Amino acid sequence: MRLKVLIAAIIGGALFVAGDARADGIADRAEVTAEVTPHSARRGETVVWKMTMSIRPGFHSYPLKQPPETHAEFKDEVTTVRPPKFGPFVPVGTPTGPRGQMEKIDGKPLEYFTDLGVFEGRFVVSPGAKPGKYKLPLKVNFTVCDNMGCLPGSAPDVEIEILEDPPVPVETAYKSQVDTFPLTESDTSPPTKQPDRAVDNSGSSNAASKSPKVVPPAGSAKEHESNLKDIEEHLEKFVKPTSRGSGGLWGFLLAAIFWGAVALVTPCVFPMIPITVSFFLHQSDHEHHRPIRMALIYCGTIILVLGIAALTLLKVFRELSIHPAMNIALGALFIFFALSLFGMYEITLPSKLTAFTSSREGGGGVAGTIFMALTFTIVSFTCVAPFLGGFSGMAASGEFSNFELFLGAMVFSTTFAAPFFLLAIFPSMIKKLPQSGSWLNSVKVVMGFMELAACLKFFRTAELRLLPHTSYFTYDLVLGIWVALALIAGLYLLNLFRLHHDEPIEHIGVMRMLFGLAFLSLAVYFLPAIFKNGKGENERPSGVVYAWVDSFLLPEPGDGDLEWSSNLKGSIDVARRESISSGKSQFLLLDCTGVTCTNCKYNERTIFTRPEVHQELLKYRLVQQYTDIVPESFYPQGANEDQRLDEANANLAFQRRVFGTEQLPLYAVFEVDKDHVIVRGVYDEAKINEPAAFIKFLNEARAGDKK
């Protein structure tokens, strides 16, 4: 009984910590409301935005600015208000906020406030705005602190309706600001000096700019699609991805073997290992079980499906692997498997089907094996698709015959499936070992914990596709549950508790002890990541293990200081104006990515944050084109799901036509001057394994060909 209480306390404590570390825990420290007055306004009318913070006892927050003599370490302890740089709402005047009390730290003042804080800002509805309902595009960030630390928060969204009534005159005091404020990015004036990210062929960069770094999206999905077709028509030169010592057909086949092996270590493949072992353990109990035959059918199905996908059905399988309904179904399937592994029930065929298959010497086993192989292919496709994308691109290039492409696809899929042939045979060998029952039960239970961990990822993927922001399977919650699962698995392996089907044992072996310690170590290793730092970001344990887990769980996008646009045409137009003004070519980096792309998240969180890579990226105007669904954060005025999906489909079609591949991620460098748009280089590696090679690519593409 005591042990059960201890285990429940450990799991509950981990989940509590995960929940407490979330940013929405700010509600326990302060009640924050926001409103705009009036809620409906005519064009030309002035509206007032107000945020009210009711600080709970024992906590405090900070004003809009600190006194000039404040210690440098505390200068950033402020509430930040970032008004829009363009759009239908023109920020006028200066935001106001509460004045608080002073505290001396090392003889220098630090200002903060308690109880109640009111922040206000004024906006004029642009006379040229379109009527309709909008979210006020205002970003406000603050922290609420006590003696133990701070939690970050942000102002709630507020909606305002622009009426169709005739415009009213703008107040005289604000008229000059309204007249010069751009309604859209295309209305901004060209810069006169030092354009943003103006880069010459020597690689130098000018930091100052009057052009916005983030270009707003197109007005509609049809406009976005038309813009992409216009770009495609005016690309005057295309530099194809350089092969890395391909060596013709043999080089192609060796590359297929290499990428097939690399795909095996992607996170999406891990959950299928316990499923494979468990399924064939169950199959080995059948009277007519033929392990080699079943293993050949299992792997043959994988080879055939992946091979076909590489050549013809890449689009269908890609869409299937990221569809919300499929991910929910896979998550439910993993829970079903996990509960079976825990011994709650046995997975058996219906009695009529069992009788039918028994009369045919295990024919049902063949059907079940094919079904399991198809499930494996779909589950793993999220990570395997980026490597298959390369085959799609080679098919479009015309460099290889259909037979050579088919041969390469078969080599890739055979390399990928080979280890699972051994896994399929392995369970039958285990069953023949003496006294294998007790430790086999332990293996199945640990596999059950792994299945539960995997199902959360699929539920999270589905929510990311269905909702603009995750509210249920958040990154913090899922990671917190992973910590709890690692803890409970470690305690189970150390024999601190048993399940009902486990046999009593007096002592554990050395290997079981080491695996138990490994799970406990992982729990401790991941634990800091559910806490947030002063910037509101999750702590990041160092090392490749966390980098892989972090990308696998599809972390929430962070603000960072890399500013990405989603409008390639608008970014090219801005770059062209900068080029005309400066007389220098401008360079854009296009990132073809996806909300549910694991390798994309790995590159963004692990590679792009490296100082040497980050420094090179700042020399570019950055554009992200999502090919599954465009995040809502790219739309200052909001967008419905249909528009975001339509624009993503247009992005995918553009990538397929221009680059001949659906590989994610894909990075391409565009050079823009007053007359030309040139693709200077394409990085042909999805997951960036060598940061130095990526930096070299950025430098060489920006250097370009001397004209």
C-alpha cells in the first residue's frame, strides 16, 4: 500500500510540476483582462486599448520602463508593448502604464507594482481599412514574480469590429501619423539608406533598415497561389542541388543504403520496435506459426509499400501521415497495444475469424502481419518521408531511368526493413530459451510504457493540425508525462512494484538494474525542460538525446530574434526595392517546412540556435513556406483554417514544381536585384547533420557567380 502511494505521488508530482511550469499558470498570480473601447468603430475613429492586471497578494510585476539609474542587470525587468508596424489599426501617442514603488538594490532603484496595474494605448482605425472583425495586432509581454521566481505572461487577445459606416475625420493631433502609416507592407516607402540585410558578394551585411523584416501574408489564398506562379515564371536561372560525389548509379544506390540506415534512427521508428516484438511474440504461440515466413511477409510488405511510395504515392502517404484523424487513430491504437502489454487483456482475433484462419493453417496470421506492416509504414512515414522526397526529386530531374529509380527505391526500403526481419524472428528464439517467462513479462511492460509515451506524440500532432494553438496536449504536459513514465518504468525495473501477471522474484539481474537506472536517469535529465526561464522559454538540457526528443514532440514555436515571413512574393518585392536603393543584390533564404515535421523542428531548435549558424542567417531575409498548414501566427489580422490549408497546398505545389521534390525541410537561397530573381543554391540534406556544411552552403550561395 505504501508503495502504491509513493508511485502515485511521484507521477502526480511530475504532472503537477509540468502543469505549474506552463505559462498559463499566470492565473494563479494575477488576473489579467484586456478590452478595447469602443468595441465597434468607424474608419478614422480613435479607440482605446486597456489591459488591467490585478496582482494577487505576495506577487508583483513591472512597469513599462525602469529609471535611468537602474542597475544594468534589471533594465529588462519591464512590461513590453509592441504595436503593429502596418495594418488597419494605427498606433498613436505613447502607451501608458502604472507607476509603482521603488526598491534599492546595490544602491540603485528598481521599480515594480503590486495590487493593480492598468496599461493603455490608443489606435486610430485607418480610413482605408476594410470593414469586418479583427484581432487587435498588439503584443504585450510581462512577468509576475515572487521571491521564488517569475512566470511570463501575455495580454489576452481582443477583437474589434470596423463598421461599414462612412469614415469620420481623423483627430488633428494624429493625422500625420495616420497618413504615413502603411495599411499593408506593399505601401511602405522604399528605404533611402542602408537597406535591411543588404548583402554584397563579399558577404558583408548592413544591419540598419527602414524596411520591415516580416512581410505580411497575401490577402487571400488565391492571391498567394497566383504570386507563387508569378515567381516561378520569372526565375531566370536555377542552380540544381549539387550531388555529394554521387558516382552515377552506384553512387545513387550507396546513397539509398545510407539514407535507409539513417531513417532507422529517426524518432518515429522507435515506437514500432516494441509493437513488432510484441506482435511476433503473440504469433509464436500459434500452432502453425512459421517465423521466417511471417518475417519475410512483414518486411516484404514494408519494402513494397515504401518502394511504391518513393516512386508514385509520396503525396498520398505524406498527407495520410499528417492527417489529424489518422494521428488520433494511431494514438488510440498505441493505447490499445499498451494496455495489452500491461496484461489488461490479450489481443485476439474474433472467434469466427479465428476458426476461419485456423482451418487455413495460419492464413489469418498473414493478414495480421500485412496489417502490422502497413501500420508500421504509416507511423514511420513522418520521419522517413523527408528521405523519400529525394527520390521524388530525382524522378523529376530525369537523370535516372525508371528502372534505376525503382532499384534505388527498393534498396532504400530493403535497408530500412532489414533490422525488422531480425526482430520478427527474435521473439520465437526468445520463447525457446529456458526460464524466459518472468523477464519477458518485464520487457512487455516496459514496452507498454514506451507505447503510452508514443501515443501522446500522435495526439499532439493531431491537435497541432486541428487547432491554432495547443490547449490540451501541450508540449509541457506531454513532456511532463514522459518524465513520469520514465520514472515509473525505472521503478518497475528496479522491482519496487509488480503488475498482476508478474512472477515474484527475490532479486533482479545486473542488466535489469542498469536499464532501470537508465530510465531514472532519463527522467532526471528531462526534468529541467518542463521549467521555464526568465524569457518564458523551456530550459534546454544539453546533448543530442534531448535534441531528438525535443524535435519529436514538436515544440511550440518561439519568438527568438530570427524573423520569418510567409510571403515569398512580398519578400522578393521588398528585396528588389532594397537592391534598387543600395545597388547591391539582396538574398533570401527560403525554408520549406511543416508544423508536424520532426526534422524541421530539430534544425530550428538545435542548428539555427548555434551562434555561428545564427549569425549567417541574420544576413538573409528569411521566408518560411509551410506545406501542411500555415501557422496562425503569420496572420496579424487572423485567418481561417481553409485559407491556411489552401496556402500550404499552394506552397507544396510550388516546391514540387520548382525544386522537383517534397523533401522537408528544404532550404534554397534566392538572389534578387532590380531585374532578376535567381535560385543560387539548394541544400540537399533534410536533417542538418553537419552545421559547418550548412554554413558553407549559406556562404557560397550568397557569394554567387560574379556578374
